[in-house]
Amino acid sequence: MIRSTAPRSQDEFVAVRDEPDGPFYLAKTLRINATTTEVHHCGCSTTPNGAFVLSRAKFLPCWHLPGSNDVVLALAAPNNTVAHTGSIDIDSLQQLLVARSLLFTSARKLRAKSRRVLEPKVDLLFLF
């Protein structure tokens, strides 16, 4: 897993921040062009008691109703929702990228190698 270079391909999972010292979130790259990278945010589950355990978290794409900030986690877009996306300026990406090439199991959990990269920073993970 490379942590310092920009994502190079569509559909790559990354951990990225909105601000250099802010929390990070996981996202899937949708489009990469000369000036920006557009990403689809991913949210995750917690344990039944509401606690967050990275090894148990299932990451799913985030969706929302147009004009609403309420986020729904689902593999496919629920009725009338749109992808919860963001755009990252390429010039800032080096400062904002936490990790790239993250991999998931078929159950949508982070693979061990990806977890090891994120575990030291897990307290900064933004939970949707």
C-alpha cells in the first residue's frame, strides 16, 4: 500500500481527509482528471452496542436524498438517493491522502493489510 502518491485509477479505495489535520474517511475514486479526483464516500457499521471496532466494521457506499444531509449506507442506491460524493483538488492530495489501494473482503470488511495501515490512526476515522 502506497501512502504518498495520488490515486491512479478509477475504482481505487483510498483514505483521505478534507483538511490536512482533520479526520479521514474511506472513499472510492470515481473520476480522476488533471485538477481533481472525485470520490464516493463510504460509511461503516458499528457493533450492536454502538462501539466502533475496525476489524468488525463493514464499509458500504454512502447515499443521500437530494437536499438532505441524512446518509444511508447500502451497496446499491436506495430509491431517490444520489451518491454522497466529494471532490479533492489534485494539488492538495499529497497533504490529504492517508492511504491508497485499500482492499476489502467479500463481506465489505477491510483486509488485514489495509487494517494495519489504518489502525494507528483509527481515532481520526470519520464515521458516517
